Amino acid sequence: MSPWSWFLLQTLCLLPTGAASRRGAPGTANCELKPQQSELNSFLWTIKRDPPSYFFGTIHVPYTRVWDFIPDNSKEAFLQSSIVYFELDLTDPYTISALTSCQMLPQGENLQDVLPRDIYCRLKRHLEYVKLMMPLWMTPDQRGKGLYADYLFNAIAGNWERKRPVWVMLMVNSLTEVDIKSRGVPVLDLFLAQEAERLRKQTGAVEKVEEQCHPLNGLNFSQVIFALNQTLLQQESLRAGSLQIPYTTEDLIKHYNCGDLSSVILSHDSSQVPNFINATLPPQERITAQEIDSYLRRELIYKRNERIGKRVKALLEEFPDKGFFFAFGAASQ
Ligand SMILES: *[C@@H]1O[C@H](CO)[C@@H](O)[C@H](O)[C@H]1NC(C)=O
Ligand SMILES: *[C@@H]1O[C@H](CO)[C@@H](O)[C@H](O)[C@H]1NC(C)=O
Ligand SMILES: *[C@@H]1O[C@H](CO)[C@@H](O)[C@H](O)[C@H]1NC(C)=O
């Protein structure tokens, strides 16, 4: 995961009260990882009522990477709660198809018509490279589970020429070697949704697909081209071996397992965005980066927290004798 997608992922998260003002040191999780109950930090907040309700911060990485570090009290709270709410209901086929169509260009358009020629060609070249590398990136374990490189590439990028540029940018960010290696195991939030279903809990979602999708579609053309260009420049440096990804999924997992919420959520601040590629950006581009940053913060953090907060409050008031478990992304995709 690149700084740029890191930044976007973070803006897609719900900020727990109190965590916003602290800033972690990105890339350095300085706790010793010991899966001993007494030493585990949790991402669980309790709403004191009878029965209690809970907020739990999930993460969008394979659950097997974090499960042993989630304390028993959090797992117990999940089991005890009769109703589980997520941001979106990812087990609902409607949610998935609505997300997919929200990411598509209007009927009849495709990227070749929309993107500047230079960007389009670099994008195409990069995806050809990814397709070529995919079989080498996959692990024996993934192959053992019957996951094929062609299938995986098509599942992630098959329809790329029909996607809106902003979603292609996010897609390119998720097509790195480390991210590919982690495909095939459900991510924690999806795993919890599957468990809730298996355990026949009542489930629900506080957000509509449009509410998560439209803000990103609301970035204007020059902003999106800027972001896509920066993303491609970064991937091209990676390919050339002149850039190491500073924040990887591994760091995110380590911070999460360390219970280091401030780093999981806010290792980014506005001033870092323009520098996500080492080279200093020219003044005009710096302004564009800052405009994108404040737009996304406003739309995806502040407005969304307010919306989610209202809906949670309404649910708790409407059903005072129910135990809710709210599982929202601490850093989600
Ligand atoms: C995009 O939005 C920015 C900031 O609001 C503005 O300065 C710029 O002119 C807009 N570009 C286009 C193509 O609309
Ligand atoms: C991409 O970014 C580079 C470096 O900031 C810039 O020189 C170039 O003109 C940009 N390309 C496009 C098509 O925006
Ligand atoms: C970015 O900076 C790091 C150290 O700060 C350096 O090792 C790396 O080579 C730089 N990458 C580019 C593309 O300049």
C-alpha cells in the first residue's frame, strides 16, 4: 500500500473521539508483539447500558494476520451481542453490485476517451507489467488454494477500461506485490460479517453505498488526473527499483496488532500529502494535493462521522434493550 492509498484509506475511516489530535510515527511500530491476553491492547469501546453495546475498530487486512492479537474481551463482546452493524453490508450481493456500478464510467465511455493520452498509455503499460508479475507474486499457499494469477488479475482489474479514473487509481494502489500476496483470505471486517451470519445474528449497515462512493466521484477532473499521475509515478519508481514503499500493509498490521490506534488512523497529516513522492512538488501541484486532502477530509471523515454518529444514536435510542456491536473500520478500504 502506497502513501497515497494509505492516505485515502485513512480518510475512509471513522475517527473515534480523542484519537484525532495524536500523531503516530509512521512506519515504526515499537511494541513487542506478544500474543498474551494481559498485554493485548484492544480496539473495543463499551457503551455502558444493559445489555452493553460496543464499538469495535476493524481493519481491512486478512483476518488471519490479526486474529491472534485481538483480545478475548473483544471476541466475547462480539459473541454476546445479538445485533451486529457494519458500515456497509459486504455479504449482501446488492452492496457489491452497487459498489461496482458506482465505480463505472457512464455508459458508452471508456478510459481511453477520458484520460490524457500519456496517462492512459502509462496506465496500460503498468497493468501489463502487473499481469506479467502476478504469477511470480503469488505464494505457493495461494496456488495451493486454487487461486490462479489470471483469475485474480481479472477479478481485480479485468474491467479497468470501464472504471472511473479515481477508482482505477485506488485499484493500481492495491496491485502491489505485498497486497497481492494477501489475497484469498477474508479481510477482518468481511470475516466478522461472515461470522455474524453464521452465528445467525441480526446484521445491518449504517451507510449506503452511494454515501461511500459519491464523495470520491466528486473530485474534479484535474484533481483525479493529478492523483492518478502521482500514483503512476510512484509505481513506475517502484518498478525501476528507485523507491521503497514507506508504509506497507505490514506496517498497518503491526500498528493494529500493537493497539497503536493513532498510527493506524492518523499517521498522515495534510502537510505530508504533497510529499508522498520524495521529490518536492511544484507550488501548483502542492495546492492541488492540499485541495484534495481537505475535500476528502471534509467529505469522508467529518461529514461521515457526523452521519454515522446520528444513525448509531438513533439505533441505540430506538432499541434500548438490545446489545449492539458496531464494527467500523479503523482503517478501511
Ligand atoms: C477543480 O477544483 C479546484 C478546487 O476547487 C479548482 O481550483 C479547479 O479549477 C477545478 N478544476 C476543474 C477542471 O474543474
Ligand atoms: C505528471 O506529474 C509530473 C511530475 O509532477 C509532471 O511533470 C507531468 O506533467 C504530469 N503529467 C500529467 C499528464 O499531468
Ligand atoms: C526517497 O527517500 C529515501 C530516503 O529518504 C531514499 O532512500 C530513496 O531513494 C528516495 N526515493 C526517491 C525516488 O527519490
